[in-house]
Amino acid sequence: RVRLIESISSTLEAQVEQNLIDVAFLHPPIHQAGLSEIPLMSKRLVKYDAMASPHDRPPTIRYTRRDAPVLVAELDRPEPDGVEADALAEVDTAIGAIVMSHAGYGPFVVPEGFPSPFKRSETCLDGSPLKTELGTSIVWRSLDRRPMVKALLDICRRS
């Protein structure tokens, strides 16, 4: 029996560690002892903007540090004038960022290939190229030897 649960990486990692779910697809690094991972892919981060005009643009929508430490590290870079702007909106998911951007709260950053109807920018807050990549791994309890988990891990290794 398969049940798909969507959540943020920190929650999924804790659920695997607590034996509430068997495996998780999440963004590393993992922090819980007793878990193993197989890196699956890495995507470059891109910035999208729902605002029609580049003038009077609010600062980039932020992700919560606990939920998205890699994205937060990239977005915490200072603005060109050296002053960090306070975000008008903070979200915990990319879907939330798209909704808030569409409502006028500013541009947002997501992994390349994430569907968005908005214009993409190749730069980050300070105007430099956005170089950060976000990885995705499959994570499981290291001692889990059940055939279903082993079969899924074998498929991931072949891919």
C-alpha cells in the first residue's frame, strides 16, 4: 500500500526518523541520526516575478529558515545598497510563494523547472547570477531492510 504525503523537508525527515513514514523525497542535508540518503537530482534556483513593472518592487518573498535553509541562505544576501530589505511575506512552500507573488507581495525563488506563469529573472537580490542549486534525495531509516523499501531504493539507484 502506498500513501503519498506532501510536506516540508524538516517535517518529512522527522517523520522518517520517528517511523511514521517509510521513505521521503526531500532537500538535504539530513540532520537526524540513523537515516541514510541517496542524492537523486539537483536543480538551479531561479527567480520569478509576478510584478509587471520592475519599479517600486517589494523585496523577495522569504521562506522560513527552519523549512528552507538553502533558499534562506541565498535570499539573505544584502541588497545592492548594503541594506537588507524586510520581506513583506514569508512562506513555507513554493506554492505559497507563487500565490503571494501573484497577490503583489514580490518576486520569489524556486528550483528551475517548477511550473510558473511568471517572467523568470536570472539574477538574485544583489544583481549577481543566481548560482545556488537545491538538491533532492530519497531518505530512509538506515536499518530498514524491508523488501518494499529495498525495491524502491534499487529503482532510485538505477535512475
